[in-house]
Amino acid sequence: MPIDDETQVFLRGAYEYLQQHQKTIQTIQIVTFALQKAFRELGPEAEKLYEKHYRATLESPLGTESHLAVEDLAQLIAQLSAGEPN
């Protein structure tokens, strides 16, 4: 089944966005892993402090916004899969 030009352009843009997003996530994972190891080496107090700030950030608007962005993307994919207009 052929894809119309508008959908093809959209999918190409979405793919490029996801590639860039993947690179960013990979960098964040590397930094996070390195920080976790550093805090472990610094001792239990540093690990507790890291955990405290991690939990606070997870529950902050930053954590909520990233969750909402993923939900928006999931809705868009569902619409495309169902053939609904956006």
C-alpha cells in the first residue's frame, strides 16, 4: 500500500527526531551511570543524597513533563495506526 507524500515526510521527520532523541538518551544514560558509580565510591551518605534528589526530581514538573511527552507520542502513533487524522 503506497504512502502519501505528507505521511512519508511526517514519518521521515519522526524517524530523524527519534534518532536524535536516542543519541541524547544514550548520553544521559552514560552520565547517569558514571554519577551513580561516583556516588557509590563516595560512600553511603553520598548515595542517600543522590537518591533523595533523584526522587525529588522524578516527582517534579520535569519528571511529569517528560512523561506527558511520551504519552503525546503514543497517542499520535495510535492515531496513525488507526488511520485517524490528527
